[in-house]
Amino acid sequence: MVEIPEDVLEERFLASTGPGGQNVNKVATACQLRADVFRLGLAPDVYKRLKELAGSRLTASGELVITARRFRTQEANRQDARERLAELIAKAHHRPAKRRPTRPSKAAKARRVDAKKGRSAVKAGRGKVRLD
């Protein structure tokens, strides 16, 4: 996992939704975590991948917003949000393998042409029968 400095993060707790009875209505357990992406000091290619991965979770001002409301307690949701943020940043650091185009071998090309000729011969034999 990636270590994220505390001064980059801003937490806010809000009322959660979904099941939970009166606990949901009374207690602000959902955690909204905001991370200033520009202050993380990411490399340009990592930032580009993070922007792509984050999608609508990245604001125009460069804040990455993660809302965690899976659990019933503030602490569990806070931990979940931080883990998800670290996971997203770690995934952005992973450089995808460069694709190397391959070419079919001469033998493979010959097999393909032979197969096409065979199919052509079969289809040519299906024409109308003429009695001359």
C-alpha cells in the first residue's frame, strides 16, 4: 500500500443511508475523505492514470473524493475510505505492460490460404446443376 501524508487529507462525517434503523438517522457514520491530488506530488503519467481510474470522483479543483458508508461505525468507515484511497493510488502507480505486436509465421499464413482455398472449392461445388 501507498503511504499518504495526513496534511493532504480532509475528513467529513455525514449521515449514512440504507439499513441500520435509528442508528442511521441519528449518527453521522459515513466518512467522506477528500485528498488533494496536486499536493501528493505524483509523476505526470501516474496522475494521468489516477485521473482515468478516479473518473467522477476527481473534482475540477483536483480533489479526490471517496465516500465510505459500508460499515455502522465511523472508525470502520474511516479505515475503509483510507484503504480505498491507498488502493486507488497504488493502482495508478502500476504501469501497464507495453503491447508488442506479433506477426503470423509464414507457415500460419500458408495454412490460412490453404483453408480458404478448400472452403472456396466446397462452395464452388454448390452451384446450380446444368444438364448440357
